[in-house]
Amino acid sequence: MQISITARHFDLTPGLKEHTHDRLERMTKYGVPLLEAHAVLMVEKYRHNAEVTLHGKGFHIAGHAESEDMYQSVDQACQKLEEQIRRRKDKIQDKHKGDKLKEMTGESDTGEDEDED
């Protein structure tokens, strides 16, 4: 996965860059194929904003957080993304479980009645 981090209106410290990179690397543990991650970190007066976008095959997910600490903003934005990834993965798994359940019960998708005399 390609990760890019952009800092606006402040200098990006190596510690913050490492923290952000580690949090984004953790997104791959859910088994959803991710191609690219982009984090935009901004400072406006006392507000620290983190906008994180993940791109995968056929989808993109975005999360935004604002707080008084940049590390906290990054963590909150990544938490939102993890929840969205988890929901996406569960939705895909539920869809496939439904197909397997139909196969096991012998139901057909055609909607035709088998009792035609």
C-alpha cells in the first residue's frame, strides 16, 4: 500500500510522520485490499485537523477528525476508518453467507415453482 502524508501550515515532525504511517499500516489487518492511503494534517490556530482517505479496488473511504492535539486527531480519524472498513468487510461476508445458505437449503434464485403439473 502506498502511503502519503501531507502537512499544511506546520512542519511535519519525524515522530508524527512515523505515528501516522504506523496507524495507516494497521488498516491492512482487516483483509480488505487497500491500494493507497493519503493523510492531510492541518493546523488552524488551536485546531489540529486530520483528514485520511483510503483507496481500494472499487471503493474509497474518508475520515476526518479535529482536536487540540495532532496525535489525537490522527488516532480519531483512523478509528473512524477502521469502523468503516469493519462494516464493509462484514457486509461482504454477510452477502456471501447468504449465498452459501441458499445453496445449503436448496433454494433457487430463479423464482420458478417446481410443482408445475
